[in-house]
Amino acid sequence: MKKYLLSLFTLILPFLTSAQETAEKGLDQRIDEGFKPISDFFSNVIFFEILGTPFVLILLVASAAFFTIYFGFPNVRYFWKAISTVRGKYEDIEKHGAKELYGEGGVAQGVDLAQVDDIEDHLVSVENELAIDGDIVDTIRDESSDGEVSHFQALATAVSGTVGNGNIAGVALAIALGGPGATFWMIICGLLGMSTKFVECTLGVQYRDVGEDGTVYGGPMYYLKKGLSEKGFKILGKIAAVFFAIFCIGGSFGGGNAAQSNQATIVLKDLLGLQSTGAGFWIGVILAILVGIIIIGGIKRIASVTEKVVPFMALLYILCCLYIIFSNFSFLDDAIALIFKEAFTPTAIGVGGFIGVLLVGFKRAAFSNEAGAGSASIAHSAVRTKYSASEGLVALLEPFIDTVVICTMTALVIIIFNFGGFFEYGDITGQGVAIIDGESYEGAGITAKAFAEYIPYSNVFLTIAVVLFAVSTMISWSYYGLQSWKFLFGRGKAADLTYKFLFLTFVIIGAAASMGSIWAFSDAMIFAMVFPNMIGLYFLFPVVKKQLKRYLDAIKLKSDALEE
């Protein structure tokens, strides 16, 4: 560990030394000026419009609606089954197999679990002998018997990649731009996104690779390559997988990294009263060192951190939101009524009518929960299970937690706060800036102002929450980006270290650059992943239906056996 940290510091040192020499000349501004043209270019390319609407948003919403209908509203029908899976209710069949345990000659008929373990170990050793280049001949299912983390750890890691500053800063940005009505469309997008997340995370487990040392490699790049090859589209699968990996690396640098450090820096500078031109840079350096220490440990260390940090911070944040909401309970019905009214007849001055507020809501929700981008399937692929659909069901909880619960809480707090007439909805500049008491606030700063109105010293709490959410998101996205990097450049230590150095550099860039340029780049990179990912989902969704039936049949077999 010391060797890796020393190597990492050696790589970063020249960059830090060079930056320090120019810090007094306005380093933050220099970084922002250099980064903005890149941000604008990618944003213009990715968000090309059809009839005035970004095509990527049409693709996301239409696909989510299709999967919701095709799978019979899995976001509703299997919600409680997903919770049971996370709680470990079906852990026995996922480890040993339902037929082995509860079928003819299984545990229900007296077979010892230890004996099943011995048989399973023998089968795995035989399968490894038959493996060619890491893939077991003529089978995909057998790869699903491996894994590195539990359902809860996989969910916590994936949620930490989505529950971040998109829930705090992104919601504030949406309301500042589109008014309260944007909240309604965020919720709709979150509910529909549950179905998309179910599909992509099932495929992530189904087509994952397992290394000789038990390390799992999964995500859209694998189900695109292997799944489309099965369907007879080998070249298309390889091309789509490469493009996804490239975009995912960009997403890890942008939305999963720079946008997070950007918002953490905003609240830290505000709390500490730092106004110097190089303050953002040095905050970025500190964040980079903290993130670097964690990400060197790989998915197991990341999971061990996120399973503790994310539930704690999410619960604490929700409790604070609930305190504010119920302290102003008389305004709650007014806030909800305003959300519904403004969703269809918006009055926000800069939103551009009904279509404008709808797009703002969908865009911020899609950025927040990442349903359709495929990123979360990389974390979910590492789960220990024999049934790929089990993790798909677990994954559908993600958009619900992220968007339907946490984003809505934040929105209600801001709307209730603004019943006091503190700022005008619909920033005409398009930057999501709110003028409160003569000062400009953006992103997390708006949320912090709302919290400060009702909770003493909330600026300290919200700063801690934003920073921890930012760090947890960054470490999860470092794993997503690294997996994509490995897919393109191999699984050696040199490749790992190169990626981590670049990733940590973007922590610093995000902290120093302006919110406008960072979020434009971040949006572009996250949404770029949608295009190759959707190719895989549309070719392979019948596989998901087959795997869902297989898992539900296994649960039924267990239930029937235990009732006898």
C-alpha cells in the first residue's frame, strides 16, 4: 500500500508544483478558461435536438416507458421482493441454487448444506479447467456463481454513485431553472428509470467476466461485447462496447468526479470564507488525496466505505429534510399543489413553457439516478449470486431512493423556503443562479441557504453532507471508470495507476473550474453513455425476461418446499 501511495504522489507532484507557481495569478480562473471550450464542445455534440428536444432525453424516457410496460411494471410488482432480496431472504438459493437445495433430493429431503458446498466447490474447479480466456465454454450462467460483494454492498456502492450532489445541487439547479414543476418530472423520470435500471443491472451480472483471482469485471462493455456476439452482431457489439468504455471514462471524470468536487468546493469555500483565487485548487488537492487513499483498495474497500457512509449520510440528510418539512407542515399541501400546477402550466420566467420544465426535470433526474447510462451495472456486477435477475431487482430500488425519495425531499425544502419570496424561479441566464438577499447562489449553495433558514448551524452539517456525498460518489465512479479503462487498456497495474492519476487530476480541475462549465461537461459525458448502452438493452431485453422467470421460479420452489 505504501508503495502505491508513493507512486501516486510521485505522479501528481509535478502537476502540483507547476500549479502552485501560478496559483497567485488566478489559477482557478485559468483552469476554468481552459476547460470551458472543451465543455461547450461536448455539450453541443451530445445534446443535439430533434424538434427542439434533445434526442438523448427522448431515447431515455421512451425506453424507460417501454421496459416498464414490457416487464409488467416491475417497479411496482417486485418492489417488496427487491427489499427481501437486499435483506438476504433468498441468500441460500443464490449461493447454492434452488434445485440443489429445494428440488428433488435437496435440503427439503435431508441433504446437508456442507455437502452441497463440497459439490459446488468441485463443480467450480472442473469449470475452471474447462475455461478458455476466462470464459467457460458454452455457458454464461456458470459465471454468475462468483462475486465479490453482497447485495447490500453492491446497492450501497451503486447508490453512492448516484446519491450525491445531483440530489442536493442538481435539484436546486432544476428548481432555479424550471421552478417547482421540474420536481414532478423528476419523480416521473425516477419511477420509469427503475425499470431501465432493472434491465441493465440484470445484464451486468449475466454477462460479467470473472478473473482467475476471483475479481469480477462487468458492465455494459461486457454485455455489449458478449451479448451482441451471441445474437450474431459481433462487430457491432465490440464497437458499441469500446464507445461505452470511452464515454464511461469521460463520465467518471465529469459527473462522477469534477461535478462532485465542484459542489464540495462551493460549500467549503462558503463555510470557511475562502475567497482567494487559488482556494478551489487547494481544496481539490486535499479531496484528491482523500479519494486516492480509498480508491487504491479496489471494489472491496470501496464497498466497505460506501456501505457505512452512504446509509448514514442519506438517513441523516433525510431526517433534516423531514424536520424542515414537518416544521412547516402547513405549507406542505401548498408546496405539493404548486409542484403539480407548475409541472403543466409553468410560470418560471426562463424555463420556456411546458416542454422547458419537463426537459429540466428529466435532465436533472437522469443525471442524478443514471438510469439508462449503464454505469450502475458495473458495481452491481460484482455481487455474489447465481441468479442475475436477483441483482436486477435490487437495482430497481436505486432510482426510487435517489430520485423519488431524496430529490423530492430536497425540492420540498427549497420550495417551502421560497414561499418567503427569496428568489425568482427561472434564471434567464440558464446557469441556475438564484439571487438571494442581493447575493448569487448556485447549486448546493441554494440548498444550504434553505437549510440555514430553519436549522441552526446547518451550514456545517450540509457542508459535511455535500463533501461526504461527493467523496462517496467519486470513489464509486472511480471504480466504474477503472473497469472501463481496464476493458480498453488491459488489467495491469501500470494501466490502473495511469487511470487513477488522471481521475485525481479531474478532482482538482472540478474544484477549480466554474459550475457552468463543469456541469455542462458532466451532463454531456453521462448522457453520452446512453447511446451505446441502449443498443445492448434493446438487443438483450428478452434475456432479462428469461432470467427474471428463472429467479422467480427459484423463489417459488423454495416457498413450495418449505410449505410441505
